Amino acid sequence: MNQLDALKQYTTVVADTGDFNQLAHYHPQDATTNPSLILKAVQKPEYAHLLQETVQRFRGKPIDEVMDRLIVRFGTEILKLVPGRVSTEVDARLSFDTEATYSRGERLIELYQAEGVPVDRVLIKVASTWEGIQAAKKLQKRGINTNLTLLFSFCQAVACAEAGVQLISPFVGRIYDWYKKSAGASWDEAANAGANDPGVKSVRQIYLYYKHFGIPTEVMGASFRNTGQIRALAGCDLLTISPELMAELKNTDVPLQRALDPAHAKATEMQRVQYDERQFRWALNEDAMASEKLGEGIRAFAADAIKLEKLMQA
């Protein structure tokens, strides 16, 4: 059995791509997109027509609405190819505005419903700022499931659990990138691989905490740099993986062991913690990696959203 099939025994595999033509090769359960992935896709000849058709059809509408319609068009196409859910991102420029994030999430769901997509097949993706988490809490109460993204720290995961969000996406590779860059010449790749990878450790801590306390929020490891990180998180609820890394796993036949297990989490001793807004902001501020990576991620998604708008206007 190849490692991709072995992984699917313990973990729901999610495709991390806007290039939905690749989905058929790997049979993922769910798929996730973001403005950067859609920007990459619409620049390929086989997807250019989706951009053109959407712009033509909704000419004269506000640019933010046309953008949402394009994102929903991609999501709708993806849902024809995966049996599960698609994650669709709220504009990152709203990351510090609870009400605007909430309204945009509602609109995305309405656009999906107009295309005949049921609400339970969509996760509204929101940045894990304090404001984003509060918006997600309101969306969840409305019966709209959310995926909290750009998650780098334990305090973000705890606040998401308290808010009752459906799913979180801790970013393994970006945590790894930060520690590798800050260590510079002293970085030892072998010593920080597999279970010792700083991104893997972060997700493992969150997984153990959620499972120990019976928190229903799903944990989906994201942003992988290599297959070693994926293998070290086999057993996580979900893992969202790029087509390139899925191909690597598919072409490897070495046996794959389960690394994360709810029974082990139940037996691990730990304290329940809570964060109000002040404590959350302080804990995030104290974590240099998390606060830098959160800000950087929001800026990058916002920049790609602006590039996508310029393509539409052109």
C-alpha cells in the first residue's frame, strides 16, 4: 500500500489547491482554497475562462462581489470532484473587523446556495485574529461552519475551541520556516525533523489538548514543506496537502505508522485553559513567531486579493 492510501486509514486527506483538474488523481475527501491558490489557477490557460465568464456575467457589480462570485465558482467546480467540503476564504482585508467578516461569510454561503450547494458542504475560512474568531462564533451560531486559518499558536487554538468553530488549520510549514530562519546557520535539519519539527510539535500539542478535553473542533494540519511533516502527523483529524506532496506520498511504499492517537491524548495529563480578549492578545503578542506569521499571512493574502481584483478589472 502506498503512503497516501495508508494515511487515509487514519486521517481525512484534503487537497490544498485551486487547480481542481488535479483532484481526480488523488481522491481527496475535501478541498481547501485561498486567494493565493485561486490567483495561481486563473493565470493558467485552462482556468482563464472562469475569470472571464464571471467578470462578463457580473459586470457593473461591486468588485468585492465579483471576487466572491469567482471564489464561489471555483468552489462549486471543486465540489463536483470531491465528496466532502470545500473551504472558501473571506477577504483577508476584513481580518480585524468582526461584523464585516460575519456579513461576508453569510454572503458567500448565500452565493453557494444560489448555485444549489448545501450549507454543510462549505467551510467559511477566516483568519484566527480575535475579531475573526468572534465572527466565526456568530457564523457557527447561524449554522454556518467555519475553518479558522493562519493559526500558529496554542492561544489561537484554545480561543477557537471556546468559540465552537468547526475546524482549525494550524500552519505546520510556516512555523517551521520561522524557526529555521531565526536559527540561521545554527539550524540542524536532522535534529528538527519528523516529531521534532517545531510545526509538528505545535499541531501535536493542540491535537492532544482537544482530544483530552473532548473538544469537537476538528484539527487540520496545513502548509507542509515535506512529507516527513505529514507522516509525523498521521492520525490528525485532517491534513490539507498540496498535489506535489500527495504525489510523493503516492509514490512511496514504505509502511506508514499512526503518530497521533485520541487514546494517548486521553491518558496525557494537562490543565484546561481559557483566554479572554486581553489574555489572548497578550499571549499572542508574547509569541513572536505566531504574531509575525499571522501578520505576514494576512498581508500576503490581502496582496493576492488585490492582484486578483486587478486581473478582473483588466
